[in-house]
Amino acid sequence: MDGARSDPPQGHGWSGWCNPCLETRRLPEASMPWDTRPGRSANGGPEGAGSARLRVQKQCRKSSFAFYQAVRDLLPVWLLEDMRASEAFHWDERGRAAAYSPSEALLYALVHDHQAYAHYLLATFPRRALAPPSAGFRCCTAPGPHVALAVRYNRVGILRRILRTVRDFPLEERMRLLDRRGCSRVEGGGTSLHVACELARPECLFLLLGHGASPGLRDGGGFTPLELLLRQLGRDASSAPTAAEASSATVNAATTSTTPPGELCQRRLLLLDLLVLYTTGSGAGPARCELLGDRLRWQRLLGEDKFQWLAGLAPPSLFVRAMQVLVTTISPGRFPEALDELPLPPFLQPLDLTGKS
């Protein structure tokens, strides 16, 4: 598949040459995690059922941590799959040793940005890789969390591959993954679009919108992504640039805890521009009162045309309507590649998602 998939040295299994700190040397058959038969205790007597269970749990923890380390260290794809298929086990919710599923392996690849492994899993197990993981890897019964996790960790490359994979899924299945609502206790019941707005991920937001994610869904607090974004902009208004300043700013793809307030506000203004392209209704809805309540501040922050539309005082400008028509002519199956075909000069294209720059 790529440079990460290399063959092992002749005459050796994967455990014969990989990082010795992984502690994944092949164990005797009688002590592998799937063997729950009582063995012999340290003093030579028979091992009780409770001791056997503790031994198996301990072995599972060691093999699970070894697999986690291997993904974190970006080891070759063939090695990781060999581990997942025969050596790495975790203790599941049923109280027994279980092998890692492609879905659970993809979660590790997302967290550690192992793009080669993520691409392999999605190409080889497209549906299993995006299926819900076992209960030990999630907090509720919602569909697989992979899209939201890719947004949360800003894994734009892996998110692009996930969205390319779900193009071939039936529409209902694809929308269930794109519009998945997160756990109400942990994720506030929001969709991946809410996560992108919350963490200021413009590339992720544009990819999701272009593949058909629904911008009108509400989170557990009753807010759409647009309304959530306006609330955040309101909190940042004291340090926010004007709309003209934001349009000329260079947007950094990664949000960090050290991002200057002004730069974060610029990203949120870009998110707002992207959401406007896919919002053809009456704008901000419940946020209208907040906009009108501090009219001068919002006019200075958003610009007059955008303020008038979001506050429900005027229809969108002709330029905005033209851009809305243009981007909605691109089918999810050709996004983002077809962005290059838009009849627009480069400085008017919404965002480069083709990976060329």
C-alpha cells in the first residue's frame, strides 16, 4: 500500500525485530490471553478460577498496551495487523479477552494520526472499520464515533479518507454516520459539525458540509452549528477583528491551546462564511434577538450585509446566493476534487481542500 507496509526480515516473525520495549514476545500457548484454564500457582499447587481470571486480565492489559504503543509509534501496517489478528487483546464488557476489531484499531489510528494504518483499515474493512466499537471504547449506543473523533483531533487526511469511503454506502447509512449525535453527557448531543464549530476546524467543517452533513440539526442545548458559532463569536467579540480583516487573514489548520484570541476569532469568522454557503434558510433563528440586542457590535464584527441576513432583516446578498448555488452543484461523490472546476478565480474559492497546497 505504501512505504509503511514492508515485509519482515527473513526468518523472523514481527516480534523478533520490533521495539523491545513493547514487551510483546510470543508467549507459550498455555499462557496466551484466550486460555482461561486454571494452571499452576507460584507454589506449584493448582491455580484457582479467580487467579486464572486475574492472570488473563493482566495479560490482556499488557497486550493491549503493547498494541496501543505500536500504533502510537507508527509501526508498519503489516506488523500492526499481525498483532491485531493474533497477539493483541483487550478485556471486553462481557468479562473475557477479545481481539481488537477494525473499528477499535481505527480509533487508535485516529488518535495517533497513523494515516497509513487508517487508510488500510478503511480500504480493507470499509464497514467494519466504521462500525460502533465495543462498549469499552464508547459511552453510549450511538453509531461509530470515528467522524467526530477525526474532527476533534483535526485529522483532516484521515477524515478525507473516511468521507471517500462512505461515498459508496447507501444514503441512509452514510447520513447516519455524518449526522451522528454524540453522547449527551460527554459530547453535548452535538453532531460532527458542532464539534468543528466548537474547536474551530474550518477544513473539517467544509469537508463535512460538502459531503452532505446536515447544518440544521440541533445539539442537546437546542443550538444549530450556526447558532453555536454565533454564541462563541459573541464571547470573543472584545478581541475580534472586523469582517474585512478576517477575510484577508491566513487561516492556520490546527487549533491549539496557545492560539491567540484574534486568530481564533478569524477562524470562527471563516467557519461562519462556510456555514453561510450551506444555509439557505432564514439565518440564525433564535440568535436573532442576540444580534439585534447589540446591533453596533455585531455590525462591526460581521459586516453590514452578513448582519442584515443573519438578523433576518434582509435576504442574502447576490454574491452569497451565487456562491451557495455554485457549491451545492457539486455532488458529495466529487467533493472536494470538483472545487478546482468552479468558475472562480483562486482568491474567491472558499478553501483549498484538495491537498495540493
